[in-house]
Amino acid sequence: MLNKEMERALNDQINAELYSAYLYLAMAAYSESINLNGFANWMRIQAQEELTHAMKFYDFVYERGGRVVLSVVDAPPETWDSPLAAFEGAYEHECKVSAMINDLVDLSIKKKDHATNNFLQWFVSEQVEEEASTDAVVQKLKLIGDQGNGIFMLDRELGQRVFHAPASEGE
Ligand code: FEO
């Protein structure tokens, strides 16, 4: 059975993951508006991943006998100044999410909730990847600067990303 404070915090994380999906979808729409369809593909897939993160929390709360309560998802920004600004925003956002996951881990330790602590370890590892993958694109965009050819090549590369549903627990 989930402790009430832990349940509330996990519900807040469902909201944060849904916001992440919304943010990446807004970044996809921005990328499409400037004809960078490969960037848009990457962002769309990231939005799908974020939905799977939200559902992992949803399923866990339910499985532990808790109650899922959904709240208002904030609107994401409408636009960015450049693809670099969008990816810098993505990286900063992932750092914020990592801090939220760390806070959840701290709370699970405080509450001696080993099941939740174990569940959260998947997200601890996932956030290492989330920060690294967004930062990798930031660094490439910094190298490219405003060379159209480089942007075009990167757009092609990001267009090749495909969605992989994360493995379920125990797989
Ligand atoms: Fe759900 Fe991008 O972290």
C-alpha cells in the first residue's frame, strides 16, 4: 500500500511526464513550422516516450493500490528562437526532471518504501540517457552554427529515429 505523501508525489510526476510529452510535441510543431521534419520526427518520438513514462507511473500507482488523480497540464511555449534554443530547452527540462526523480527517490528512502525505490531506479538510469541525448544534439548544433548544410545533415540524422516502447518491468 502506498503512503499518501508518496502517492501524491507519484501523481505529480504523472503530470510532469505528461507536460514533458506536451513540451516535446510543441517542439515538434515548431520544427515542422520551419521545415525541419527530421527534428520534428525526433521530437514526436520523444513525446511518445514521455507518454510511456507517464503510463509507467500510472500503472505503478494503480498496482500498489493507490489512486491515480490527473491534474491540469500546463501549456508549453509556442515557439523558440532557433533549433538550438529548442534543444537547449529540452536539455534544461531533462535536468529538471532528473531533479524531480531524485526527490522522489529521497522521499521513498524517507518513507522506507523499498518497492517504490526499486521502481524509481529505472527512471534514474533513464534520466542519464535523457540528459545525454538532448545534450548531444545541443553540442552538434553549436558546432554547426548557422551552416545550412550541417543543419540539413543533422535533420536527416534526426529523421531516422524510431520509437521503441520501453521494456516492461522484469523483461
Ligand atoms: Fe520522462 Fe524525458 O523524461
